[in-house]
Amino acid sequence: MKLICTPLSKKAMSLLDVDACPSTLLERLLLTNSEYLQLEKSGLFNIINTSLIKNIDDYEDEYIVAHKELEQMLKILKKHSLPENPKLLEKLISINELALDKETGVFFYF
């Protein structure tokens, strides 16, 4: 199972850094293998990686915490389409918006 999450506070984000953050302090999106493959095949991760100089990939952990990068990722997500699973893209957008609102970040654990 792959996980994308957003800490709900700065304290939660610091706990996440030391792998001590309870799940109640996170907004979590657990991806099935099928959902992960849909996102990967759509090219979304490649676009984010190239635009933000990140490495969102299988067997990699990555995070986006800078406000400008979160804004840029949100623009990418809103321009992207995922016809086979639009609800999944909506969930990613929601997590990104929450990270901006809470001034935390989006963390990818693959």
C-alpha cells in the first residue's frame, strides 16, 4: 500500500519527521496498487518531479513543504486529468489544499 498524507499541524509535521505522528493528526490517502499505477501512467508524477525537482517514484519517500512548491503542485493537479479515476485526482487536490491551509506539506511514502 502506498500513502500520501498531509499533517494537520506543524507539530504533527515535526512528529512525522521522527516517525512518531499518530494517524489522527494526518489526512491520509492510501493508494491501492491500481490507483498508484493510474497516477504513474498518467504522467502526473513525472510532471511534478520535473517542475519541482523531486523524485516521487516507486520505493521512494518524498515530500513537498515549501509554500511556493505546494502552490505549483496544486496548479499542476488542477490542470491534469485522470479520466479513469477523477475522484482520486480530487482527493489529491484536497490534500494539497489542506497542506496549504495548514501550512504543512504533502508527503509521499511509496
